[in-house]
Amino acid sequence: MNDKLKQEIDNIPVPRNLHQRSQLGVQSALAEMNAYNKIEQKKKRSIWMRPRPRRAIAALVLGITIVSTAFFNTQVFAALRNALHFVPGIGIVTDSKEQSEMLILPQQVDAQVGEGSISITGMMVDEEMSYITVTASHVNKLNNLTVVNDQGVAYTVSSSQLTYTTDKWAGTFWYKGTLDIGKHAKIKIDQFPEVSIPLTLIESKSVSSYDELGETVVVDDVQISAVASLSGEKARISLVSTVPDKFMIDDYGLNFTGSDYAPIQHVQVWDDAGKPISLERGMANSSPVSEFLFNMSDLNTKNYIITIPEINVIYQDEAAVSLDLPKESKKDVDYIFDLAGFPIKISAIERFQENGEEWAKVYVDTSGSADTRGLVRDFSIDGRTLNDETGIIDHFVVKVEPTSNKLQFTVSNPQVAMKGPWTFKLPVDSFTK
């Protein structure tokens, strides 16, 4: 392989959280499908939650992603869109006909483990599956937890997703089937047999609207609720959204190194004096990242202003394209195709040969897609390259047959930076109610 082709391949972008996503595996994909099937059976809308005692925090944020970065499979796409929301201090949030028998952990439970610490940040138990979310500091990553009921029956709950830094990690642990533990149980850790973490679960309850969860703002059919709580001494915001069936949210602007595909503007917070406040992305596993924390300002602050300037969404659509392949090395073209209602322009095609193989570099212009909904910044196809400055797709490389005079390819799932803003004004006491 010579340098030119190697450079093209080296420029193929790899999603920044591919390692994190690959940790999840088949089990969470199955869990996602179960969640989807459960939701599809429901006909009437209601939202289930637990009461919010003062300063009681249940940091249960379910991280559901799949290994593949292509979501065109209709059922998987629908399952991802309808993933159950778990919100600190609230519990589960989902559309349902009637209350399911579900237990949740009402507040975070902390324990000293060796020279470090472990926090059981949340737990959900129902008849089909159970999730436990954990954060740890200065403790080796765990492959499983043991949950023991009052009768001494033990269940092994396996790790399905991990994110980690040098000295901290966060994990989601998943159990398929009925975890028969009632409302009282304890967690044991094989590496630390002396540690026993007691848990007390409560039943989830319901509210009639998303407004009861937190301040709710709607922009172009995208409804986002900002749920306020405390995590220790820090303010915590959990975002819950409802969107049209044709797309799902991939990034709220909380991937501070940019989203999987292209960077968008970050979430911003100010106090009522106009002072900007630094944010800390929550360690909880979720896709998209939907939780962030910040330090509370001085006692004179009465409100916090939170703005989501834009969100990154993924549409479910694909387009098969066929056009003439130039004989010369490069040719300007003016070909426009439709992807999820957005016009995508092919501006030029460059044909080249490497080691006896024919390749075509296809230059893309998505600027014509900018409208009131937003701008297409990327879409799914192998061999694509993003512009270093804008983060928008610039071109992609397709292998072609030497004797062919036609170029054929399929693109799918456009990622669109959807314009807001969604702005929330949250009183200080909303974090402590």
C-alpha cells in the first residue's frame, strides 16, 4: 500500500467512544430490544417516578448503546429511541399504559473499599431485567457484582459497559431475568469479601406530565426537561427528552471533546449575575450523555440559567446513489440527492489507482442542507473524512471496478446539528426539593 492510499485510510474517522460502546456487547442490545417490546405493548401515556424527598438522589442513568455505529435496522433504531430514562431522584421515565412492577434505589449508597470507594449510584429491578450503575475511585474495574437477598440467595450481575479515567470508573451491570431480592438486599464484591453494601429499594410511582419532572422547553417538536438534584455538594442536571419518531438525539452538547461524529456547541450555565459556570460531565454511562454537574455559586445566587444551543440528532434514512464515473483523474459534478429530506450535493469525483485497484474520492457539500431544522454535518458510509476546522463531512472513498463507468454507493443515518436554543431558568431551591 503506497502513501496516498494509506493516507486516505488513516483519515477514516473512528467514533471517539467506540471502545466504550464495544464494552456493551450483545446483552445490552437484547435488553434494549426487551425495553422496546415492552414499550410497544403500551397504549396510554403515563410517566412513572418515585416521590422526591429532600436531598434524596438516585443516580440511575441507563447506558444503552450498541456495538454498531449504523442504526438503519428499524427495530434497533426504534429500541434506541425508546430506551427507558432513569433520572436521579426520580427513577424511571417512560410512556406506559399502567405502572409496571418496578423497584428503584431511591438514593446513592457509598462504601469504602480497600483504599478507595464505591458508590451504587442507582438500581432498577423488574421481572425481565435489572440494572445497577456504579462509580468507583481508586478501585480496580469489576467484571461482576454479587447481589444477595435476605434468604442468602446470591445472583451474579455482570458488567456490560465501562467508562474510566486514570483513577475513576463508572459501570453498568446487567442481569437478564428476575432478580428475586424484594426490597432489601446487599451487594458483595469478590475482591473484597469483607465488604457488604446494604440496599433498600422502593416502588416507582407516577406523575402526569414531564413538567412535573422539571422545567420543560419545546423547540421544533423536541421537548427537553431539565431535572435538578444534588450530587454531594454539587448541582446535578439530568436531561429527559421526547422527539419525533424519525430521529433520535445523539448529543446534547455534553461530549466536551465533540460528539461521536462532529462537534456541536456545548451546554452553557450562568448564575443570575451573568457569571459563566464550568461544567463537569457526569460519570454515569448513558447514550447520549444526559447528565452534568457544576459547583453552586455564592449564597446570593437565586437562579441558574441553562442553555442548550443545539443538539446532534440522527435521522433514520438511507439513500442509494448511482452516477457516472469520470475517466479523468478529477471532475467537478453537480449532483444532488435527498437524505431524510436534506439535499446533499456531490461536488466532485476524483478517480485514482493504487496497487492495481481503482478508487474514487467523492467530495461532499452539505451546506445546502442548512434550514430551520439544522445542518447535516455527517452521515454513515465507510471511508469518510471530516473537515479539520468545521467537523463537517468533506469526502469519502469508494472502491470501484477497473472497467466500470458507474459509481454506486449507499449512505445512511445523517447526523444533523439541530438548532435551539432550549433555555431553562432553575431556582436554587429546585436542586434541594
